[in-house]
Amino acid sequence: MRGLNGKPVIMTGGASGIGREAALRLAQEGALVGIFDINARGAAATVEKIDSGRAKVYEVDISDRAQVAAAHAAFEGEFGPTQGLANVAGWDSAKMFLESDPAVWEKIIRINLYGPLVMHHVVVRGMAERGVGRVVNVSSDAGRVGSSGESVYAACKGGIISFTKTLARELARTGVTLNVLCPGPTDTPFFSDFTKDMAGGDRLAEGLAKAIPMRRLGRPDDYAGMIAFLLSDEAPYMTGQTISISGGLTMA
């Protein structure tokens, strides 16, 4: 894809699942990838699959602004000014809302909403000042249409959609574009952990696969190409858009 070769890109959540596949695809396209992740071991395993010198791990709690700022400075010191940002990191714990624990809400909100806000506040400022940048935020179809057992997570992901549209408007004249990718149910380590928390979770994947018109759950590599596209120069006039990839489960 045009414009990715040599482009410094920061990605959160590259330790596994969608983030790992996206990091591998970006590196394949020639991007220089900085993986910001609290799971340094998993992120290192991703980097081991990438050609030497094209990716690096930064152990970061994305909800901690000081940590993000330090990692951002280190990344730019090594790879140059950031031109792309992919916010992929996410976490949830399945529970019907009236049975949920407010202490768990705090963790869900910190990772899924506050973390991306911090990343934008630190990283996108430089993009706007330089007049160039691409951002893709990975939300969820839970944020578009709701999802039982994921009330607070859905609230965060819906917030990311609204936030992205708003910032896309604010920055439209600066040369920075922002778009949202909404995956449907996807076979990832996160999904496996999530279903363990739910009553009848062992049957959930099977039921979802039957409900999806393509008759399967998503796979992490189903999304990597779209993330790369949105960060590339193939989409210069596209901003503030929400794209659902769900095998046809949700259509709008």
C-alpha cells in the first residue's frame, strides 16, 4: 500500500490477536512499528516475527500519561516523527450490568476509553502540528449495536466512535485523518478469556458462528489489511468513518 514504507507507526495492543496481526502486516508493508503494550512478553513475541530493526516494544500502561509521553519520546528518538497511530488495545470481563462490580468498570474504562484518549492527546498533537498523520481506532460492533454482558465495554467503544468522529472534524484541516474499525466476534485469546466468564460461554462461539452469515467467527488477520489501508496513503480523503467487519452479522 502506498505511503507505508518507512512510515513510523505506533500501535497499542500488539501483543496478541488483532494487534499482533496488524503489526505484522504493517511491518510487511515497510512501516516502522512501535508496540505500546503492558504485556511486554507478548509484544516481544510479535517483534520476533518482524525483520530486525523495523519494530520495537515499549512496555506501557496506556492509561498513564507520563508513561505514554516517555515511550512516545523514545519511539520518535529512534524512528522519527510519528505518522500513524493504531489504537487496538482492549479488555473486558463479561457480566450483566446489574450484576457487575464498579471496581471492574474502572479497569474497563481505563483501558478501553481513557487509554485511547491519552494516546491521542500525546501522539496526535505532533501530527497536527506537522500537518500529516493517520489514526485508526479499533472499536467494536458492541459499540454500534450493543452486546449483552458487555455494557460498560460497549459504552467505552461507543464513546471511541463518537470521539473519533469529533476529533476528525476538529482536525480535518490539519492533514490528520481519523477512522474507526469495528470488528464483530473474533476468535482471539481475549474472546476465549471473555467467554469463560459467561454462563454457557462454551456454547457462545458456536452460537455466534451460526448467527454470522459467513458461518464463522472473525480471525485476527481479517482486520489487518483494513488497518493498514486506513494508515496508508490509499485513504487520504477518508476521515470520521466507521467500518464494520463482522462477516455480515451486523449491517448498516
